[in-house]
Amino acid sequence: MIGGLSFAFANPAILAALIALPVIWWLLRMTPPRPAAEVFPPLRILASVMKREETPSKSPWWLTLLRMLMATAVILAIADPVFNPRSNTLATSGPLALMIDNSWATAPDWERRVEAASALIDDAEAKDLAVSIVFTGERQHDATPGSAGTARNRLAAAGPEPLPADRRSAIAALQAAFKDAPPGTIAFITDSIEAPDGKTMAALAAIRAGGLRVIEADGSEAVALTDTSNESSGMSVTATRLKTDDRRTLSVVAYDTRGRAIANGAIDFTPGAATAKGTIEAPFELRNDFARIGIDGLSTAGATHLLDDGFRRRRVALLSGEARDLSQPLLSPLYYINRALVPYADLVEPRETDLAVAIPELLEQRPSVLIMADIGRLPEETYPVLAKWIDNGGTLIRFAGPRLAAAPADDPLVPVTLRQGERALGGALSWSEPQPLADYPANSPFAGMPRPTDILVKRQVLAEPTADLAERTWANLADGTPLVTTATRGAGRIILFHVSAEATWSNLPISGHFVEMLRRSVQLSRSGGIASEGKAVKAQTLPPYRLLNAHGLLVAETGNARPLNVAPGKEPLATPDNPPGLYGSEDGFTALNVLPRNAELKRMDMVAAGPHVAERLAGAESWSLKPALMTLALLLLLADAVIVLFMSGVFSRVKRASATAATLLLLVLAGAALLPSPPALADDTRPDDARILERLDTTHLAYVVTGEEDVDRLSENGLKGLTDFLTYRTTLEPGAPVGLDIAKDELSFYPIIYWPISASAPMPNPQAVSRIDAYMRAGGTVLFDTRDQFSSLGASSGGTSPNAERLQAILANLDIPPLEPVPADHVLTKAFYLLTNFPGRYAGSPLWIEATFDNREEPSNRPARSGDGVTPIMITGNDFAGAWAVDANGAALLPTVPPDEMQREYAYRSGVNIMMYMLTGNYKADQVHVPALLERLGQ
């Protein structure tokens, strides 16, 4: 053995020529021959002054040594030294038991494994021994000893399989075949990867035999992909390797369904690491086209990771019923949804607040899921668009809230019929207590999740009892009322959470359970996969569609593969009955890979085998030194020839020139380049830009132009009177009132818009109403004034004025929250003046605003109620503009009813409080905490 490797000469008799080396030494030392000296007398004087050149009688010792080395190299090359020569070490009695790993790891060097097995069979045949051969990748094992010819036929018919080695069954077959008489020799040609139980070598050693030979490859190519994760930054890929003693970088490539490489990344293994992760960075749309991941340069099933629709990262569009308050994000309905889904999905939000524009723009981005948080009524033109998107496979997830609770019961985009209004659980006026969650039904995608005990629901929207309500329910409260319901619409689905998306109705959004419920709901949006119809929660049997061969290629031949049983919560494993591949159909399939998730390759423990002979594969480590020795001899011969020529004076010294003048290229001076003239700028200003800049410079009160001259003139004069009052009584100095065409003008410049309702005015078109809805959703407020309080006093009981009917028609197309009269403790009553009512020209109509959540369990003696989320709508019939209107001299245009100047004063004060509330929000409510804060600060 030399360096742990066996060593032998193919022609050892040639080494006898080494004896002749001394003779060769003597012959080489005698050459060149002694030179003959001849004296020429006339030149004796000249010879005495000239330098004498002498020719040696013997060659130099170093030249002789060089030639001796050349002769030695030629002799050794002819003797043909070979490292790791194969030798016949089979026992002389007893059959040969040959166990061969034909797993996925053997695909790159299968031919060398066949050569090693053939050599063993030849040795057995030479000794007239029977041969028993088994393969660890076969479904059935027959270890009955037979002739060498039969073993060769089985070996020729075998090939690598895209499976891990199943050695337990193979060893059991050997034990059954040799239970009466043990084999003479057990030869194990292995892939060096340990089985999960780690008992391979111990089980082989338990079979009593004359000897155990283990033949293995180097194992450096045994690398497999075990997991992928489609994250926000890219596709994360996990790999494992068998050889861990060096640093190695692998290039991973993503392929589409046509086998084209469309992206790549790298996995870097550090020394000693058996697993490593890498990332394939690619855009979201490109990552969703990934069909499989492979390792560049490795053609094995283990180096290929198949992907199905479940690995695709969903695009989720988000819509909210109100504008996001960046200063108070925890109050935003989308805050918790965003935090829950951002690790698992790509989230998109609309750029426009107008739902008539935002919804088509979002659907153009082809989201898998659309989540709507507390949106009650949508623009009429969006319902057909959303219905078509859902029918084509989209998933709509809705969350309840005040707006949805106030929406009509005939909403076509809810999975169940809802009762109008909301149900309050707990509080002073409720007999019921906040409800926990019940166990999840078996047909729910949440089945298998532990029931949370710390989640309580205080408010919900209720579903009308129907015969199929239980089938449509995914989650219930403890009292049996639905928490999550669903319905299938065409190829898509609608899912409704009966609570809000923020923590006012329940503490579900602030729990980790909320993340898992959303993730599973979004995962059901897969297009075409086994979960596309909501059946992923049930066990399924899927036929083989495409199978993976040992070289990592998908083939259509399914062979004897059996259908794959997919059960919830259980990861299927690759077996001979279910080889790796795609199971399902062209419309939808699931991927089964070679190794389970997070598997790790480990080398077999050879110590457990006891005494054995370890060998390398034939051709892998058996190599000859003859080519290297012959090359060395040739190089020495060339060196000797050059030396002899040099010593004979063929090469003369050539004096190098002292210096060579370098020819410099003449530099052509470039003329001064003309400076380019400045580019002409297009004039992109518009005629109304100056007016827009003027309105941005200061705050303006705005009113809706109805088209009726007297109504519009009264609105302008009324807002002018309120503007003068604000300038005189407060530090706010608004600009001149602005009349708005809500169908064309920009509305976002104005904090509040006054809209006088007139039944005789033209009805605004749906586009104009949609722009008003977007304005309110973005944080603006519209003050609707029906101006009918005086006329309604004489109306019959239950009658409705024409202006009120017109307001109802306008609001029918708006997504408005539940309303209530201004409570006595609301910020509006204390924003600037202390008020108890809000009169205008008339004094009998209340001022309606958005209803706020009233937690009656809290103390009610607060000086002001919180005004978080300034109301987007106000409704009155008191004719504010009629009370505020003044002429050019500042005199009131219309009398109050009844005539009372103090009522006009309170009308102005109402206008001041409304403006302060619009501009400052809930600062008055926050002031009540100042004493407590100062006390805590010790001041």
C-alpha cells in the first residue's frame, strides 16, 4: 500500500533491466571521447596569449545523472505501475451475494458500477460459484442464487432509479435466501448514503458470510435539493451534500414548463456544512413560471426539485373602506392583513381612492386574491367586473365592519345572506358575553389547527340561517354563529370573515392564528391545483401524470406507478409504488420529489460493518503511471538534446541592443467641440394650473354646483359669510369660496364640501358619485344639507320630502358607514365652541355623522369622545347656507325660522366647530389625558 492505495506492476519482469543501470552509467561517463592534441609550432606564441578552450574527456556528472533518470523512467514505464489494481478476493466456497445500490445518486457513474459488478460476476464464474444479485431500487427482490449468466442478464436489465435506496427490503431478501447456508462473500456496491435508520452496515454484518466487500464511489457528486420557498425577495432553495470537507459553490437554475432556463442563483457550502441555502432572484411574474429547479452540471433526480402550483407566490390586492391613517397605522383595517401576508404573498394596493377606477386597475394586475376590508357598497359598474373575475378563478376575501353591516342584504358579493346591522357581545346593554372560537369543522381548510383559547369576539355580522349554512362555514364561535363563511362562484370563491380586520371587533387580528387562517385562505386561490376547488383539506387519490427519471427529466411513461394518496397534514414520500413526479392531470397536479423536506445526506458508518474489505469503483481510482513516466522520459530527452547543443556552441550569445527608441504616435488635438444647445422644454402647463396653485396656497370652503342659479348663489353667499366669521373669530383665514363641478374638478384640495340637495336639480351621473365616494374614502367630508326641516314640519307622519328622496337616491350609490346624531360627548360639540345642537336657518334637524364604536364597559364620564377617523359624511336639514348667507355689505340675506339672531350666531358657531373638527380631528379628545401625563411625569 502506498498512501492508502494498493500498488502493483503490470509487467514486473521488465524491472530486471534496472540491473543494467551501472553499465549505462559507465558508458555515459566515457562519452564524449578523449580529444587528440596536435601542436602547430608557428602558432606557439599566439597560443600562449589566446584563451585555451578545452574539451572534457568525460561528460559532467549532472548530465550523466539526467540521462540515468531518463533510462529509469523508460524502464518503469515499460513495467506499467498501476494504483489500486483489482484482485480476485472472493471466497473459494459459497455463493456470491451481490447487493447493488441503483438509487438516484448512482446515475452519474452507473456504467462504472456495472463494470465493477461484471468483474465480480466474472470472478465468481472463474471459481464456479453461484451468484445472488439484488438491487435496492426494485419494488420486489429475488435473492435466490443462480448462474453467472443469469446474474449478467439481470445486471444488464437494471438501471438507476429516481428513488432513495431501499436496503431494508434488499437485506431481508438476502437473509431469507441464505437462512440455511450463508454466502461465501457479500459484495455491496453502494452509493455511500446512509439510510434513515442508520443500520445498513450492521444488518449486512449480521448475515454470516466468508467475507464482506464494500465498493463505493468518491461521493462528491451526491448533492440533492430538498426544499424551496417562494419568498418576497426571491426563490429560496435548500440543498444537501454528502461530502462536507471542502467549500463548494453550486449554480442552481430555474426552468419553465418547456424546459427553458429562465433564472439562476447560487448555493454556497461552507467547509463542514451538509446543508446550505441559496436564492434565485427574479421578478414575481417570472418566479410564478418556474416549473422545476435544477443544479447546473448534475443530471440526477435528487438534483432536480419539481414545483407545482402550491409553490407559486400569490399576488394579493388590498382594498379598504377608509383611507389609511399613516400617523395611526394600528387603526387601519389593512395594517394587520398586510403584516400577516407580506411573508407569503406579493401585495398590491390601489393608487386611486375611486373604487370605480381602483378595482379595474387592480384586476388588470391579475391578482389571485382580492381582499376588501369593511367595504359595504361598491360602484354599480364594478359588480359585473368583479363577478366575471371570480367566475374565472379569482378569490374574494371580505372582512366585516360598520360599512358592511349597514349594506343592503342583497349584496351579490357575500357568500351567505347577512342580517343588516351588527351583533354586539358583552357590554352593559347586552346579555351575552364575548365568544371564543369553537373547534374547526372537518371540511374547513383550518382543520388540524389547534383551537385558540385566547381569542374573543365582541362584535360580528350575523348570517341568516339556511339549509346549507353549515356546509359553507369554515369557523364558528362557541355559540354556533359563523365566524368565516365561504361560497363557490364559478371557478372562484368568496370568503367572508364576519369580524373586522382590525382589533375593534375582536382580538383575532392581533393573534398568530390570524396569520395562519389568512395564509391558508390565500393558498386556496391556486389556479388549477388540487386545492383549486377547495378539496385540499380532504384525502385525495391522484393518478401519475408525469414521472421523473433517474437523470432528472420528466417523462410521460408512468409504467407501474400507482396513484398517490394525498392526505392533509401528511407529506407523501417517494417509493417504488409512487416514484417522484407530478400526480394529477394537466388541469392540476401536485409534485412529489425524491427526498422529503429538510432531509440531510449522511455517509454510511463503515465501523458497524466490522472486518471488511473497502474498495473503490473500477475505473474510479485504478490508474496507471505509464503515461506519466513516458512523458517524463520524453521531457528529459528534450532537455538532454538542448544541453548538448548548448555545450557544442551552436547557440551564441546575442548582445541585446542597449536601448530601442519607441516610436510615439502623434496625438491629434481635437478641436473644441461645440457645446450642445440646451434642449427645448415643452410647455406642459394647462390653463387651470394657476387656479389650482392659488387654491393650494390657502384653505377654501367648497360647495357643489347644482345647476340651479338661486341655490348655487345662496351656497356661495353662505360660505362667504362663514369665511368672514372664521376670519374674524379664529386664526383661520380661508380664501374665497369655490364652486365645484364634481364630475370634473379636483376634489382633494378641500377638507369639506357643502352639498345643498335640490330635488329639481339634475341627478349627478354615476361617475360623479363615484368621485365623491373616492373623495370620502380618501379622508374628505361631504356635508349634505337637504334644507327641508321647515317643510317637513307640515308633512304627514312618515312622509319624506322631495329633497330627502333625492338624497336617498344619491346615497344609494355611496359606500357610507352607519350614522348617528352627534352625541353629547363628541368632539364636534367641543372643537371650538361648546355646543349642544347644530342649528342653521332651521333648528329642528339633528346633524348626522358616522357612528363611532361605543364600548360601554369603559367609563362614560370623559369630557369628549374620541374622534379617530373623522366622519366622511354629515347630513342635516337645517339649511346651514341659508343662515350663513350675507350680501356685499355683510347683512344677512335670509331670516332664521323662527326669527332669532342668537340662532344665527349658533349656526355660525356650528360652522366653526365643523371646520375645526375637519382640520384638527381628535385633538380635543387627546387633551383629556394631559393631567394624567403630567402626573406620571412628576410635574
